[in-house]
Amino acid sequence: MAAAEARPPVEDWATDYDIFDPAYCSDPGPIWADLRDRCPIAHSERWGGSWLPTRYDDVAEMARLVPALSSVEFIVVPPVPLRDPETGEVLRARPYAPPISSDPPFHGVARRLILPAFSPHAVAAHEPYTRELAHRLIDGFVGQGRCDGAVDFAQQIPPRVIAHLMGIDEGRASDFVDWVRGILELGATDPELRVATGLKMFAFWAEEVAKRRAQAAQAGGSADVPQNDFISEVLAGDLDGQPVDDNHAMSVCNLLLIAGIDTTWSSIGSALWHLATHPADRQRLLEQPELLPTAVEEFLRVYSPVTMGRLATEDVTVDGVTIPAGSRVLMNFPAANRDPGQFPDPDTVVIDRAHNRHVAFGIGIHRCAGSNLARMEMQVALSVFLERVPEFHLAESGPVSWAGGQVRGPRTLPLTFSTPR
Ligand code: HEM
């Protein structure tokens, strides 16, 4: 498929949807509502072909069809082989990122290795750092009366928090953002960029893993290499009694850097967009800050960022539609969260919504391993922003732009404010 601007416009979303269409990225709700009524599992030949469910029950059922709907291909477009740039040898035919790319039984083994780092207790240890970071970022723009809420704030938090957790250099946050965009955002429609970025990332992880292996070998060696960070813990861990090899460690680290950045940055940005455009909700949170946790769940529901891929390994029938073996299925968690059969008044943000069993973090065995971390980052980012910049609005100076496809969220969000603290 050619570049974005060269694509023909969508005439019927039921048979020809385009998940990278600017209309779908900026406001997919009306498209899902239409599909849910007349074609709840849509199909399109674009981007290698895929199937798109829009009903909550269908998404939930599909998430449980493991491994008939397999996670070996989990991105929303066809994979491109990663080749050694010198020899041309295929290093990986498709992305390998355990546990997200694994089916049972290995999935559970790979997931157990990483879960301790994301327990509520482990995540709480990163909260003071996140709070100090949010203040530091606001200090940088508060005097100007304006900022880009996506670029200057939302985008800056997750790469530093994940670097802090993993034990890698926070100073390289802008590289991490470029890499994530090169894989998930710009790279989704540009296979060459995706491959080039993948190679850069693996070179980086090879160095990080080698540093820690060398240090472990010299027991008590160089003091400038952290010993109690995530990478070291992964290397010291085991997979069902077997040691963790370099390839596994690098692949896990790669997944966490990618999964930890774009998702949370998008969620913080969408929440800021909502508060800038819905002053009554912003005012209510200022008056009742105790509502922030339910508001965060509601932002996650209405502005769910993540759609995942599955590969049908056999013919699968859901809701009367047979999806043939070999097809790609898009786990449309965001549309499931707008299903009126599950959530009354689904397109409205109700910041104290009492019943909110949303699936923004997925459902079933692959449910997000980083949800505690994501929630902490969102709550800290939003509470510090509201505290320091209580009155803010969209600036007239520039447009808001949205990215979509695998991860949806604002990429530019010009804001103005008059009463900063
Ligand atoms: C608001 C932010 C986030 C959202 C909306 C989100 C969403 C998701 C979703 C929908 C899945 C399910 C994937 C599937 O079914 O194939 C998932 C899995 C995962 N997420 Fe997140 N995520 C977020 C933040 C994070 C963070 C901060 C991390 C950690 C650094 C993380 C790590 C993971 C991992 C490791 C998995 C794979 C779990 C498995 O396969 O067992 N996520 N996430």
C-alpha cells in the first residue's frame, strides 16, 4: 500500500475501512457506531487485509480464542522480516516480543518473568520520581502561558519513567520516543523505517545486556552499572527453571520500552485534550480531586489507545462471521469500550461513572502487565498538571493532530493558560 496521501478515500467502512485514515484517527466513535449496527465484524483489504470487530462481546470472545487467534502476529499490519544489514540473513521473520507475541504454554512462563517489576508495590516506588518529573517539565514552560500538552508534557513522562525503571539513560528519552514512533506510529505505514528502527533498538539492547553480563561475571565490578534494575533482574531470572538467554532478555526489554511509552503518552495526552475541551469536567476535578481515579478509568475507556493484532491459525466463527485461517484480526478494544450494550451513553465521559469494566488494557491472558504503572503515571501527570495549571484551553495557534492505527492519541496539542502556579 502506498503512502497515506496516495490512498483512495474510504467509501464504505464495512468493506474497505482504513485504520490510518485521518478521520479514523481523530474521531473513530461515529465510524464504530455505524459498523456496530450494520456490520459488527467489518473486513478490509487495506494494509494486508484484516477483520475489525466493534462489539464488546465479540472482542471479549475473540480474546479468549487462544491459540485459534494467535498472538504470534500482534501488530496491526503484516510483519516485515528483520535482516542483518551486512549479510542479509533473516534475524527475525516476525517481531518476537514475549509475552505479548507468545501463545500458551510459553506465554505464562514469559509473563511470570516480568510481573514482579509491575506489582502495585514495585510501581509505588517510582511515584516520587514521576511526580518530581511532572513538576520539572511544567517548570520548563509554565512562565510562557502556553505549551504543547502532547509534546512538552505527555510525551516526556513515559520514556523517562520506563528508563528509570529499566535502568537505562533517561537522557536518551528523545531517542526512545523516536524509536517507538519508528516502530508503532510512522513505521506502521513505512516498513523500511520499521526495520531500520528495529535494528537500532537491538543494537542498543545488545550493549545494555552485555554491560550487565560483564558486570555479573566480574562480581562487584564497575559501580556505574546499575545492579538492581529491571534488565539485571531479567538476566538473573529464569524461564521455568531455564536461564534467560540474551535474545529473550533483549526481546523483553524491547517490548517494555515500546509498550510503556506510546500507550501511556497517548492516554495522558487524550485526557489533557478532554479537559481542555470540557471545562466543566476540569472544574469538577479541581473541586473534587478525589474523583481523579474514576476519571482516569473513564479517560481510559473513552480514549482507549491500543488496538492489537491476532493471526487466525484456523477458521474461526464469531457472531455468525467466519474468519478464514491466515487472516489478521484487529482486537478493537477501543470500540468495545464504546459499545452502548455495555456502557450507557458510551461516547460521553462521565468522570464518576460507577460501573466501568472497560477493556482498555485488554482482556484474557494478555491483559496489560503494565497497567499499575500506566495508572500511576496518568494519575500523577494529571494531578500535577491540574495543580500547577488549573485553567487551560486549546490554543488557537495550531491544530490538534492525532495518530492512530495501533496506538491512538494526540501528537500535537497546543494549549494556553492564564493562571499558572
Ligand atoms: C495507558 C497505557 C496502556 C494501555 C492502554 C495498554 C494496553 C495494553 C493492551 C490492550 C494489552 C493487551 C495486548 C493483547 O491483548 O495482545 C497490553 C499488554 C501489555 N502491556 Fe500494556 N498498556 C499500557 C501501558 C503499559 C505500560 C506502561 C507497560 C509497561 C512498561 C505495558 C506493558 C504491557 C505488556 C508487557 C503487555 C503484554 C502482556 C502479555 O502478553 O501477557 N503496558 N497493554
